Amino acid sequence: MTVQEIAHKLVDLCKAGDYATCYNELYSPDCVSIEGEGAPVREVKGMEAILAKGKEWNEMIQEFHGSYVGDPIIAGSHFAVTMGVDCTLKDGSRMNMEEVCVYQVKDGKIVLEQFFF
């Protein structure tokens, strides 16, 4: 798949909430994930670690109130997508988070994701 095809498929899958398919079909097994400043874990490598990070995030959420995923912006082997979520954490606090997600594609797979929030 091209960078454009991967970008649009990732956006479509994220809008549908189908993150498992994103990881299974679009990501390299050796992908690196870098979180924004202030995140408890800044960087992980490999699909097992990325899935564990996602599970940890989901376990912090009590209730989702809404989310959005913007259209991708593509430049060479990279693309960026805006995303946001409105949720209540298990500690009772409500969080509105907006981020820019940047992805790098190599050999038809996402090899790097980095989040700025």
C-alpha cells in the first residue's frame, strides 16, 4: 500500500473504533511509538509493547463521551492526523485531549507513530 492508502485506511479504521485492525494490517511488528511530554511512558518499541500501552490507556477510562479523527495530511513517507477524545477517567476527572499524530511509513507499513498533545 502507498502512504496515502495507509493514511486513509488508518483514519477510516480509527473513526470506526477498529484499532485492532489498524495494528494487525497497517503496522510493522517493530513499530516505535513515542508519546507526548508528560506521558508516563514516553517510548515503546514493538507491537506487544504498543498493545500493552493501549490496554493501559483503556483501563484508565471510565466513560467515553466523544471523539474525532481528522483527515490525513501526507508528505513523502509521513502523514499526520488530528485526533481528540472527551472522556471521564476512573478517578472521576473529565479530560478533553486533542493531539496531532504523526506516522512514518516504510515498505508499506507504519514504522513510527508520535503523538503531540
